[in-house]
Amino acid sequence: MSDADSGNIEEPVDSVTGMFSRRTDEAVNNAIAAEEAGTDLGDETSSRLGGFVRDGVKRVRAAREQFKNQITQARECTTAYVREEPVKALLIAAAAGALLAGTITLLGRSRASHRL
């Protein structure tokens, strides 16, 4: 597999991780805004809300980091497998494609028969 081919693999992965990062950033910003809006609720309630928000933000960031690491590891394993076993990888991809096409065809027929 050439470097150009591995770039083709990285583009969708980068797109997914970028989307996940943007969504988690939005969630974090919304949580911080909610914490700031809660300052009028009183000291104890505001303090508890702030603790929940900070804990939630930490968990979201940790989950994002774990997700990115898992995607990177999966990409590396897949690339290594394709380099080591190109024929097997091609046959597996062809079988998966045929299975997917068959499933889509069956679902299309199923929906068409329900319309009649």
C-alpha cells in the first residue's frame, strides 16, 4: 500500500474524529454556559452544579481522547494487516461489500413490497 493510499484511509478517520471533537467542544461550551447561568441559584446549588459540570467536562474530554486513540489504533492495525495480507484483505473487503449490497437489496425489496 502506498503512502497515497494510506492518506485515503486517514481522511475519513480525521473527518470522524474532527466531528467528534467539534461536538464535544459544543457540549463542553454549553455545560460551561449552564454553569455560569446557574450562579443565580444560590451558593450551594451553584457549587453543586459547577461540580457536576466540571466532572462532566472531564468525562467528555477523557471519552474523546479514548475515542481518538481507539480510532488511531484501528487505523494502524488495518493498515498493517493490509500490508501483510493484501490478498486476504481484498477478499474480506469483497465479501463485506457483497454482504452489504445483498442486505441493501433485500431491504429495498422488503420496503417495496410493503408499499403495494
